[in-house]
Amino acid sequence: MAALLVLAAGCAGAPASTPSASSSPLVTPASATASSSPTLASPSTAPTPGVTTITIKLADGKVSPNGSRINLTKGETFVLDITSDRDDEVHVHGFDKEIEVKAGQHLTVEMTADRTGRYEVESHHPELLIAVLQIR
């Protein structure tokens, strides 16, 4: 089930227009082994083998990753693995769905990269760039 956020301010749903940094170490490529997978404190589920997992941590008013570019292939399945110390919303531009996150919550959202382009992933409270999905 794919659930994503709609950003209120500056959220046109169009591909991002600005490039970001290279891939974050908090991204687990589909080819990575379980032993090399990054983890957050006490995640409730392990990353799915063969699926790119993007580990998102919202803590102390900051986000991680912080503006990293995540390269995906059209048709690829990926998972947003989110933990937060505050009530927040995560938005993936261009996918037009919301992910509401409650303080202390850990959740995973499986999605499919079903379109090409650059799409920003942002938090709303505060508004911070988490990552940019580059889908080819």
C-alpha cells in the first residue's frame, strides 16, 4: 500500500527542479545484503530483500537523509522506512499522497516508482527537504 503526503505550501506535485547531493548512506539499495542494511533504533520490520529501502528519521527538528539524491529505475519498488520523535507529515511530490507520522511511531510505506523525473520528499513540520527521488 503506497501512502504519501501532499505538501501545502510550494507543493505543485511537479518534478523537482533542483539537483541534490549524491545517494545517502541511509538508502539500502536492492542489491545490498541484510548485514549492510542501515537500521534505526528498534525498527519493527527488517528491510525487504530486493527492494530499495530509504530510511527516514525525523528527530530534534532535523531530517535524515538531508537532501540526498536517491536513484531509482522506473517500475522499481521502494520502501520509505520512517521514524519520528514528533507529529509530522512526509510528502513525496508527484505522487499526491500523504504519510502522517505520530511522535514515537515507526512505519513503512511501500511504493512503486511508476513515473520518471525528479521528485522531492519533504517533511512539513518543519518544512525540510528529506531527499530527491531521481527516477529514470
